[in-house]
Amino acid sequence: KEHPSPSFAHSSITMFVRSLLLLSVLQVTLGFVPASGRRSVFDTRIFAEDKEEPKSAGHDVRSSGAPMKVDPEEAKVQAAFAEHQQNAAKLGWATDVRTLVEYNHGFAVMSTISKSDPGFPGGSVVGFAPDEEGRPLFIFSGMSTHTQDILADPKCSVTIASKEFKGAADGRVNLMGTAKLVPADEREKCKEMYLKKHPGAFWVDFGDFNWFRMEIEKIRFVGGFARAGSVTPEEYNEAKPDPISAFGMQVAQHMNDDHQEATIAMIAGQIPGLEVTEAIITSVDALGMYVKVTRTPRASDQPQQFKLRLPFPRPAENRKDVKGIIVEMTQAAAKAE
């Protein structure tokens, strides 16, 4: 509650049902977010031919048939779920982005303005490491096309996916700005930070390789399906990476391998009536977990997959604290059964 993040706000059960209908139709993984904070509005229709029809924020779901009837008990479950997700504690967006960049595997897609093919963007998979302010550091060969592009025009963007990225429900961020050569007196520090992320990067000592640092000017973040917006460079600069996320995936892997039943019980304990058959934790941070679940709605035989937020009862401060909180949540869920 104390850390709201911007999102698309579906404030009514009707919009929530439409979201689930879209999920059923597209078979995508859905990430729900709270209703408070800055909103980003996208009209997903390329051709809006009917000028009189109002445009809705977010994804427009259409049906040529009769309105979909929802089982009353299912409607109650969906309402309880929507309320729970709105109130679930989450990291702020700037912290989310800063954390994603910090703990990424160190590779991203860089898009530059092509020098050899004017008018076209050039894309390359490049290694990077964030500095203390989250600015990407690169070391490029003088012969590479992206080096030549940057020297001609320093404007570029870097698209970074979360370390656990597997599909549309997982986070990614696009950083836009300018990449400039690092002054000679700062290169040793850059080398030190780069080798922490890429310990095998022997080319950092090659004489024909050059150090670049990206100055961030714009940030576009997609935290999952129906969750997209921007963070200012100032917000990004002031944010710090979430420390729990540094080892969160190890906790998630252990829970997924050995204690998935406990995760399912915790979900049932926090959201009465939401019965899931599978619960895979995709990330763990100081305020809770994101879990990809599978369930079959009442009066339906079509299973759905979506991502939900499972908040901690209090912020976790270290690895031992995370373990203790999960044990507490598991015990509370067992008592509630």
C-alpha cells in the first residue's frame, strides 16, 4: 500500500471481467497492478474508423455475440481478486526499473541511427553494466557498426529485459538517450564495474576498444500485460535497486521446486475462493512475490494463466527475513484451511 505504482486502472468488475476474457482469447500471461498512481493510456486500434464510438483506455475487447454471462460466485471471486491486487504492496515503478537494470544478465538490444543505411535504425545485442547511477556502460570495438553509428550520432536506445523474462507478462524497459565516450580518467572505474557483471570480458584491455556511457533522457517501462508507462530520469536516478531481488530468484526456484503446494495455499489464504492448480513464483522482492498461476474459472472448462501479486505482511530486510516471512505466511495459510 505504501508503494503504489502507475498502472491501467480497471475500477469496475466489468472491466476486470473484460480483462479475463481477453486473457482467455489471446492465451497470454496477465500481470495485474494497483489502480493508483500515474496512468498511461494507449489506443491499441490502428484504424479507428468509427469516430463516434468512444475509445477506452487500455486494450479494447470486442465481442460480436451476446454479453458474456458470469457465474455469480465467479464474479465474487473476481471482485475479491481485483480488490486484493489493488491493495497489494509493490515496489514503486522507478525502483522496479532500477532493479530490472541492475540485476539483468548484462545483455540488451541497442538501437542506433545507422550510418551505413541512412534512415534506418540499426539493432545489436550488446553487453553492458550499470554504473552507480544505473547508467549503462559499454565497451565496443572501433570496427563495430554500433560504434560507428554512435560516433556519427550519439542518440540511441537500449532495450533491457528482466533476467527471468519468458514472455509478455515479464518486465522490460527501453532507455533512450545519448552514448558518449568516457573520459580517460574514469575508464578504470568503468572497467571495474563492467568486470563485476562480465568477469570473463578479457577484451576490456584491448587497445582498439572504447568505453561509452549512456546518459538517459527518456524511460519507457512495460511491467507486464496491461502495465506500461514512463519513469523520469530524475526518478530513476533517485531510486535504488531492491536488495532482496538480488537473490530473489534463488528463493523462487526453491519454492517452485519443493514447495509449490505452500504457494498455492498462501494464495488461497489471501484471496478466498481463488483456487489455482499451479503457482510458479517468477520474482521475489522486499515487499512480496509475483506468481504465475493457472486456474479454471467456475462454469468454464478453459484454463487461464495470469500473474498475480502475493504481498508480504511486512517488508523483508535480508535473506533470513524472507525465509521467516514465507514460513509465517505458509503457517497462516495452513491454519485458515
